[in-house]
Amino acid sequence: MKLIVKETKNSTAYLDIILTEEEVNAEKEHAVDELISTVTVKGFRQGKAPKSIAADHIDPEKLSNHILNHVLNHAVSQALKENKFRLLGRPVLENIDSKDNKGWTIKLSLPLFPEIKIENVSKLFKKPAKSKAKTAKAETEEEKVEKIYKTLLDNVKLEIPKSVIEEEVNYSLERLEAQSKKLNLTLEKYLKAVKKTLEEVKEEYSKRAEESIKLDLILLEIAKVEKIETTNEEVEQIAKSGGVPENQLGQLKTIIERRKTIEYLLKLC
């Protein structure tokens, strides 16, 4: 298998994966070996039919998907290792060319972590000089946090891969459709009721998703630069008091460190 990085732009790497006819056949044999255990052939117990017979009973679509998934997993792992890429979202299959049913040329794009440069966070949040004039109404913490978010988005530039934003938009649309069904409405009728088109909603979701992802990555980078960390003991203690299951400890740690980073920025304001 030959892997070529055609270009990297907009935080996305575009790859060509090239397999010869022999490599495709080898992948097919490997896939058949793995799938025949799930095949039931009349006259034989499941998975016990001879390979030459069982192979003819494998669903062709299932076989093709199995081969493709194996190739893609291997290609992505190789690309990440060789190029030191950091994957931000799901790889996107752009195209498969299998002319004459011989070799394959697969086009794949990888959404990557964008480059983030934050040299001096404190410069972004200079405290205003105290004035003898009548002070304005004190801001709430929520208002201060919103100002922090705006300052970060206005001053820290980064580009989020389009596929990552689209994935978030699709997820939001799925939730909206589920909510509509609970109201006994189709998505079309729900949008008509709120006087919005599907394109308007997609645009809103897209902007919201992009800003949310940017903020998460910026805060993550600030935590790294300023060495804002959370110990496993701290995470476990909070998880225990809040009844958080063990399989969500990684997510909880991220939430805690995000909150610590915001508290750090609040002190700079």
C-alpha cells in the first residue's frame, strides 16, 4: 500500500491511498478469513463450512465494507505516525477508484488539530485602570465569561476543518428532528412554525459549532501553556461526589480543566 499526502490546507490533510491488484486480493482473502466464522451454510454448523464454500455465502457489500474499513484504519494509522498528524475528527472518504476491478486508488481527508499560537495571554486581558469617576454597575461572572470568549475569538486565529463543523451541524439537526417528533411534527413543519428555513438553521448551527470548537481548542492550549492541570485523584474525588461513571472520567477531566482555565482568565480581567 502506497500512501501519498497530496496537500495539507485549512487544517485538513488530503491523502491518496494506492493499492495494487495483488494487495486488494490479499486484503480480500484476509477479510474472508475473518468473516467466514459468521456465515451459516446449509448442512454445516455456523463457521464450520469449508472456506471455498463459505466464501460464496458472504454478503458482497459486507465483504467490501470490511476490506475498506481495514485498509482505511491501516492508512490512517500510518499517516498519523509518519506525518505526526493530530486527528481532530473523523476521517472522510472522498472517493474510491477501482478501474477494471484491479487496483484501488482511495482519496481520503483527515481533519487535523489547527495550529494555535498564544504567546502572552495576559496581554489580551489587561485590567482597566481604576478611575475616580463613578464606577459602572459591576459585571456578573457570566458577563465576564462572555467577554472572555469574545476576546479569545477575536484575537486568536485558527481554522477549524470543514468536515468537523459539518459533523456537529448534522448532529444538531438530528437532535432537532428528534425534538420535533416529540411534538408530533415533522422537521419541515417545525421549521415552518418557527419561521426559519433549513438553510438558516444550518447556518446558525454552523456558526455556533465553529465558535464552540474554537473556544474549546483555545482554552485547551491556554491550559497547556499556563500548565493548568488536574490530577487523577482530583478527578476521581469529584467523580465520586457527583456520581460520574468511570468511563466518563476523561470527559470530566476536560471539563474541570476548562473551568480552571476560565477561572484563571477571570483573574486577569
